[in-house]
Amino acid sequence: MGFFRTISLLEGLSYVAILSVTLGLLSRDYVAALGMIHGVLFMLYLFLSLQVCAKEQWSLTASLIPFAFIPVELFLKKRSLQKKHTTADKLLTEAA
């Protein structure tokens, strides 16, 4: 899941970089390089999304919505923290 989260974040940031070229914040000289990086990251993200969605029984919809990586990352972070707390509580209960 950690690799998926990393790729999700990088893919989202590459999308923001491409948008910044469109908005004129970055030079158009970077379009080819940014486009290739974004394309590779997006394909990897889609592949990983298919795997994670099958494993976790999630909908694939969020993988196709621009900027969905932000709420997905927040959700995964919250879920990860909940799992850590549950595991810690279980260990404390077993120790008592």
C-alpha cells in the first residue's frame, strides 16, 4: 500500500506540474519531459489502482478523477492511523 500511495502522490504532483505549464507558470520547454513522466506515472498508477481496488474492494472511479489523489491520500492516512491504534489497543489488552 505504501508504494501505491507514493505513486499516487507523484502522479498527482506531475499532473499539477503539467497544469502549471498550461497556466504559464512553467516554460513550455518542459512539456515533453513532464508529459513523459506524467504518462508513465499515470499508467503505473492505473495498474496499481486495479490491484488495490481488487484487493480492498474499492471503486475505480477515484483513480480517474483529477486531484482525487488528495482525498484518497487523506483517507489512507486516516485508515493507517486507525489500524495502528487498533493494533496497539489489542496488544495492550492481551498484555493485561
